[in-house]
Amino acid sequence: MIDFADLYERLRQKQKSLSCELQRLKAEEKSADAHREGSPFGKREEGATEAFEWEKRLALENRLTSALAEVEHALKKYEAGSYGICDICGKPIEPARLEALPQANLCLQCKARQAKNARSRPAP
Ligand SMILES: [Zn+2]
């Protein structure tokens, strides 16, 4: 028997921490931009490091954004009363899967099929 209220609570906390993290990241970005404007003629190595840092931050931001979207989607489903139901086939998602990953929106089978289809493309 799954405790949905507990999973909901975990989702809410995840949502909070993810959006905090995103805000922190965006604030950092802003201060980095301000710093860059102050010194437009930085050394080349510094520029390369900056670009690398920027790319890293962008990748992290993308990951956080999609994780947050996943969590928010699960929360919406919870409110709509369809939480724990697979988005693709409409069957209940395995309880163990929900326990491990409260934001799961697909059952194991559909997830596996999706991963297989996505294998030819680079991982997001
Ligand atoms: Zn499914």
C-alpha cells in the first residue's frame, strides 16, 4: 500500500528545493554577467574558462528545469486525481517505482520503451 500523502509531501519538497536551486543559479548568472561587463578585455584563458563554466551552468539549469517540470507535472496529476497513472498506457505505475521516484509519470515498461527510442539520440 503506497502512502500517497507522503509521496505528495516529498514532491512538494522536491519542487521547493529545485526552484530554490534554479533561482540561485539564475542569480549567479546575473552577477557573472555584471562582472563580465565590467571587464570586456579579459585574458583569453579566462574567457575559455568562463565559457566552460557558462556551459556547465546551462546544462545544470536545463537539468533542473526539466526535473522541476517533471515534479510539477506529477503534482498536477495528483491534484487531478490521476497521480500514479502512466501518461502513455494509463496503467498504474509500479508502487516501488513511485516510492523511489515520486515524480515518475511513466510506468517501467513505457519508460524502457522511451529510453530505447531515445538511444539513437544524445542523452538530454
Ligand atoms: Zn505505461
